[in-house]
Amino acid sequence: MKHRIGIIVCILCWISGSGFTRVPSQDGIPVIYSLLKSEQPDSLGYNIVSGLTSMIYKGVMEGKIKLWDSQKKQLQLLPATLQAIEKSSNAKFEAVENIYVYELWEQKKTEVKIVTKGFEFAKKTNGKVEVSFGYVEYNEALNLFKTSFVETNADGFCFIPFERVLKLKQFKYNMIQFGEQVVKTKDESDRIKKLAFERNKYSPDLDELKVDKKVSYFITENHRLKDDKLLNNGNLFLLSLEDYLNNNLATYYRLAGIPLTDSLLNNPPKHFKIAKVNVTETWDKNGDYISYQPDSIAIFVGDIILKSVAKEEFSKWDLVVDFKGMEDFLKEKQFFYVLNKINNQPIEKVLSYKYQQALFNADWRQINKYVKESE
């Protein structure tokens, strides 16, 4: 009874505009808010709704996450059951448009403490009937939230776990219920959030964010301009790699997935050419300084792509480009290259140069805006 009275008192305090008082229990005020896929801003670098539904669906199908019928957790929905719900409703879990988030909010002095309890996933069908795909308890999926990374576009950073995104609360959300108060309008929702966070400190326990981006680019043979240093260095890189693999056929056969036989050793193929190489790197920004860490390369021989080679392997190759090891050569960026991906966002070839300039000159949270304004 005391807990119920405490909640009502808190609600009245919010309505009067004086903020909310401490709940006389260890639980906090039960809160429900809605995350709409269509309302998430691109500038965040990710869409929390599409990212979370994709991660949860994969976890459920692989048996790593338990999906329940509701918050009461009376019935577990197994993968086959989830697929049956998708079939009967003609709607896909991964196409969910709305996530209901259940939390407990509590004020301690001038600080807001938040505990996430779980998520309910919903989608409207063609008949505008909302289909519930079930409920996931936060603590039961905590390991995946800590180890699974949000897929970001060029404006975001790589290696951001879902746990961090959920705690930061930088996404757009609308209050549905606060304690026993049903929140009916956006103005009400905004007022509740303002009272909670304007006068009170919210500082979740998080590690410092590394300002990293995953960048992928092509180095392609190019003879358009003679005596162009960048083009010549790119060609030299491809030629050096080509000579190395032609002289180390065992490595080439392994990367090509070709079993090594006596016949191949006694009758080696004619000298093959490398058409291009796709390099994947982690770019780190510290102030105005950008450092580059090559992660892997994918080699194309004609139209055939060889198995990806991690830095741990190619850094051990006895391969020298312009008097440097391959890793050091790639880090210096003294060659012509064409961006094809930043984080999880594909980059059109015609926009490669503009995105390069954005990486060097723009705020790393506004890469797409910089490119759009330069068109």
C-alpha cells in the first residue's frame, strides 16, 4: 500500500511541475515508452529499432535469447512458434516498427537512476491491427547487449554495443505510461522527460567512447595519368602483391580454396594478375589527427575473390612495397583509393572523393550532411 501511495504522490509532483520525489521502495517508478522506427533521426548514425529487432530475432532463432508471450513470462515462444506468428499475421519480426520499453525510474537526491526491465515488439498489419511478437527480458539478454554492436551508417562509430546505446537514451522515444498515469499526448510525454532530466543528472556508468569508424576501400590498377604518384603507388602495391602470390603458390591456393596437389606443384599456372584489392581498416580520430589500422584485405584475381586475409597474417608476409612493409604502406595512404563503405553504409563510387574529404574535414557525426551540402 505504501508503494502504491508513493507512486501516486510522485505522479502528482510531476503534474504540478515540481519534478518527482524518491519512491519509498527499491524499485522505482514503472515507466513504459515507445520507440518508433520512423521517428529515429539519421544523425545518430543508427536506427535503434531496426538494429534491436534484427539482433533479438537472430538471438531467438539461435536459442541465445528467450522470447516470452508477455511481461508475466507465462509462456516461452520458441523459434517455431515465432515463425508461425509471422506466417499467420503475414508480418515479419525484423520489420517491427514499434518497440515498447519497460523501465524503472528513480530519483536519488539530484540524480536519476534507470533500470531497464524488458522490451515488447509490435508491428501493424495491412489491416492496421497491431501484432505483438512477444517480450524479451533485459537481464536474460544482457550478454548479447554487451557483446553485439549496433550497425551504424557513416555518421556513427563502430564497435558500439547495444548496452551503451540503450543506456545513453539519445534516441527518440514517446512516454506511454508513467507510474499509474497513462500519457496521452506528445506534450505530456515531453513534459515528463523534461522534468526528469532537466533538473536531475543522468549519468549511466559507461566506458569512454572510442571515436572509430570502419572504412573499406578499393585499390585498383589505374593508368589514366602518367607520372601521378598516387596512381603509381597504387599500381606498385598491386604488382608487389601479385609477385608475392605468384612466388608463393601454396598461399595463393589456400586463399583460392584450391587443394594443393603434386600436379599443381609440378605444373604451376601461368602468371596471374591481381585486378584489385579491397582493404578494410579501423580509422581512429583524436582531435584533428586520424590514425589508420588495417584489419584485412580481400584480393581479386580476375573476377574471383580470394579468402579474406587478416592483418595478423599479411603482416608476416615477406612483402615490401616502396621499401615498406604492407601494413606501413597502407597506413601512410600515399596511393589512390576509392571508398566503398563507411561502417555499414555503402558508398557510391562517384561520391568516394566527397566522403574522403568529409572524413578529413567534417565533424565525424555529420559525414552525410557534409557530403550532401557539398553536392
